[in-house]
Amino acid sequence: MRNELTFEEILRQTRAMMPDVLDDLKSLIRYPSVAFPGHPAEPVNSMAEATVTVLKRYGLQDVRLLDIPGGYPAVYGEIPPPPGAPTIMIYAHYDVQPATRGDGWDTDPWIPVEKGGRIYGRGAADDKSEL
Amino acid sequence: MITAPLSGSLKEIPRGSEVLIEGEEETTGHIEEFVTAHPEFFRCDVFIIVDNGNLSVGDPALVTALRGEVSCIINVHTSIMRCTPEYLGERHPMRLLP
């Protein structure tokens, strides 16, 4: 199969997806998925499930949680390659650093806030923006 | 978002994609043993680490190299005699300690 997509077309399609993508990002920021010891496990596991949901919605196949002994599950999904095509593996993470208002946040770190074309919230960049 | 461009007509780009979202990158992780035990999940031609902020809006970043740490023991063998590179050539390491 020949790739007919131009750079401009990729940009156009990506921009068209942005409203949904930003909605997803905002919903994921609300999970305080801090995996450090001493923090509650429930939000981390809920975030893992939410990540599964997002991957499925964007058409990935065989999406599932991988049991990581001793730790929180990883989320896996795939789009099988056409014959002869290369496979790209993409790594990201759904856990975040702890955050409290006392750290100097102007807003609640677990509630996404859009200001000046940017989204503020824990994980808005590292690394939920990459999901 | 990495998953969005994998959908729609962008998926016509001929390649396979595998996505792994770890749950313990910020803290002590346990995935290393899993990778060793299940290499079938990690076979790929290109591995992209998507864990970096864009420098500016609309200006994507791509990881091309990583710093890391290596723990190793290096054994160097040389002669037990003191000798100079002029005598045996520069590929012959000199003893620094008696």
C-alpha cells in the first residue's frame, strides 16, 4: 500500500482530532494516578482502566492490562502491521508525580484548567498529554 | 496524544503500531522483569519514547537519545612488566600501578 498522505493532510487530520483529544486529556488529568508508595491505589487502577478505554476508542486492537508482578499494570494495545511493514512501538506512562496546592500551584492540580491556550493540571504534559 | 493519529485515515500509513503505557515510570518500576519474561510484547523495528513536552505549541519534540547508567566491571589485562608504548606500540596498555 502506498502512502498518499501529505504533510499538510496529516496536519489537517490531526487538527480535526484535537477537540476530542483535549477532552480526553482533561478527563485523564482528573485521576490522581500517583504510583508512589503511600498513595491510594484506586486512582492509579482507575487511570489504567481509563487508558484502556481511550486506546480502544481510537481503534487499537487487543487492548488490555498487562499484569506487572509487584506493581501497577501496564496498558497494551496494537495495530498489526500489513505484511512487510515495520512495527513501531510507542512507550508512555500514565502515572504522575504527587502534587498539592502547597507546591505552588495556582489551581487545583487534579482539575484541568485552560488558560491562554494551555492546559494546566498534573500530568497535562508529563505524561498524559502523550496518551 | 499518541493514540489519536493511529486512528482515522492516518492509519493508512503502512506500519504496525504497538502501544505500551507503563504505570510506574515516576516511581520504582517493576516492568523490567516483565520485559525480560515477555519479549514477545516488545519486538519492534522502532521504539519511540513519548515522554517529553513540546517546546512550544505546534512544535513537537522527539526523543533521539537518552542518558542512562551502566553498572559494569571492566577487566584490563596487560603485561606484568613496566614498558612504554614506544616499545610495544600504543595498543599495548601501560601499567599505571606497580
